[in-house]
Amino acid sequence: MNADKADVAPGVRPSLAELVALRPVARQRGAVRRARSGVRALAPSPQRGQGMEYAESRDYVAGDDARHIDWRVTARTGRPHTKTFQRERERLTLIVADTAASLYFGTRVRFKSTQAARAGAIAAWTAAADGDRIAALRGSVIEAPVPPAGGTRGALRVLHALTRWYAAAPEGDAGLGVAMDHARRLLRPGSRLLVLADAASAAAVPSRDWAAVGAHCDALVLLLDDPLERVPPRGRFGFASDDGRIDLDLSGIAQRGRWRAAFDAPRDLAIAHLRRAGIGVESLSSDAPSDAWLSAFARGRMG
């Protein structure tokens, strides 16, 4: 067989063409949102308001936030003044990709890694349609993030990275915690964040680190899973590992209970961490529609 055509089975590795083809999904969802609301959803306004970039100081009026009083101008003029802030004209949407080895697995439709790539692509196309600048990164100390860029160019840069990262577990994965450290340096107030993660990776990030991100941006974490992880099979099954074949007996109640605990405990811990930090969290199964989570991403403040 021609080596160029001897490709892997669909769903095992994402292709760039597959991710590009998801663009209409984002367009369709965006059209529905705008039709329902009558306005362009989530597009940041350039008007002055509660942003973080200083615009000017003006006379204080009843109802202004006392935390924004400009004490220096107040002292100089003898009249209370308050600071106003300029909203950013272009919001940043940042996609953080967990590349833990446990994601490169699946038993229904596609691998969890491929589902993660597809979800990230839909987020990138949605952000481009919303006029955002788009960036992406993973937990690596040697690979630089995909820099922010807008429009189709920004989305395609992210899609290229997702295709590469989720084709196979990349070398040098330093963990989701490192990725979130990188993310905190890029995110600004008002940014939008999507984290594609295995539940165990998300659970390993302390609540305080999640809270540091969720306090200033709209954040959603997608926990990727597979139906086999949620509902263990019955009977005896053989699994291949680096050490050889492992025979696992899942016919008993106790064994099935331990199976569930191994997968449910990290998921429950991750959800508890994220909810405590005020961050939105959704589960996305490998056999689910890749855009099943998109309404949560589009709602805005997702805690």
C-alpha cells in the first residue's frame, strides 16, 4: 500500500483539514446567538467603562465605585474625582492544551486527544468570528506559545498547533500546572480562556491557581473523557502495556467499583477545585458532538 495513503484510522489523529472544516459550526452557532439576542454576542465595546486601562479622571458622582477614586487629583483640585478605564478593543481568547499521555486514548468515535483538538478548533473559529485575537499554548518549557493574532490567520495558527500537539503525545510535556503559569502571564482582565484537559491534570492544579485565573477572565475548562472510563466493561479483558499484556477481571462488583473510583475521583476533585475557584467546567466525551460545550463558552462569565 502507498505510504501516503496508509493513514491512521479516522479519529486517532486530528488532521488540519478536519479542523478547518469545523469553521461552519462556529459560524452557525454565532448566527443563532446573534439572532436570539439581536446584537453581536460578546464583542467587547471600545466605550469607556469598567476595564483595566486608565482613560481619564472626572468628577465623582453619586453611585461611582469608591475603589476608583483618584486620590491624587482629588487632593490637587479639592473635589472628589474618579478614574475611568478604557475597555480593550480586541479581547484575547486563549486556548490551553493539556498534552498528558492519558488523553491519547479512546474507544468510541475518536481519541480524547482528537476530540480536544476539535473542541479547540471550534473555539478558535468562534473567537475569530467574535473579532478576538487568538492564542494557544501547552505545558512546555521549550516551546513558545502561539502568539495572539486575529481573524483567519490567528485561527489557522492555532489549528496548526493543535494538529501537531494532538497527533501524538509530544515530548517535553511539563504538565497543566506549567501551562497555567504561562497562561497567567498572557491573560489580561476581560480575556476569555478555554482549557482542554484530562481530569487528573486539572485536579493536580491547586484551587488557588485556578482562582487566580478565574478572578479576571471568563474561563471554561473542558474535561475530556471516554465512555469506557465512565462505565467499565464486564468480564475479563486484556490490555497491552510497555511491560507486556495485562489481564483484568472486571466481572466482580469490587473490581468494577475500583475502576470507577480510579476515574471518578480525579473528575470529582477537578470539578470541586474549579467550582470553588468560580470557573466554569464541562465534560466532553470522545463520542459526543464536538461542539456540545459551545453554548457555555459563548455565555460570557462562566463561573
